[in-house]
Amino acid sequence: MLSMSFKDGIGGHGAGRWQTRLDKMLAAGRITAAEAASVRLAEDDAAREAALGAIRLRHARERVQVAIDSDQMSESDAAVFLERVANGEEPKALRALLRHGSQRAGGPAAHP
């Protein structure tokens, strides 16, 4: 799924590598044009990490909502997980949900 830390995800392999991954994610509908632009136009690593964090949080919210709707996660657990993701953490249980969530949900969620 989406492990988009600047250090070890999209940005971890040099500008050419993350640009290519960003293009693929955009073409697949995993990120929006605005999200891609926010990563590309980031002035420094901190700004790029913030943009990637926003994408990571959106993806987590989508998967968590599917888990709530299918009674796989409680609202209170979801709130804790999302707060941790918003703080830059990727809890193992949520990582598994993100990695396998698209299979349970019938494929990637549509993006506006």
C-alpha cells in the first residue's frame, strides 16, 4: 500500500525515483493532481514530508471508514489510529489494514 515517508518511501531513492512513483500513483488514481503538485512543489524535505503525510492520512481515513462500515473496527479505535497517523506514526494494525484494505473494499477508492 502506501508507505510514503520522504526518507523511506517515495522520496527515499532520489528525485527521479519519487517523481516516477508519484506519476504512477497519479495515473492509477491513488492521488489527486493537487496532491501530486503539493509534493512536487515542496520547497524542502519538511514541506514534502507534510504533503506526503496529508496523502497518507487521506488514505488511512478511507481504509478506516471501510473497516468501520464493515464492523472490523470501532469508532474509538479508528480515532486513535487516525490520530497516530496524523502524528506521523503508522501503527502495525493500521498498516495491515491499509495494505489489505483495498481487497476487502473491492479495490482502490475513487478520488475526486
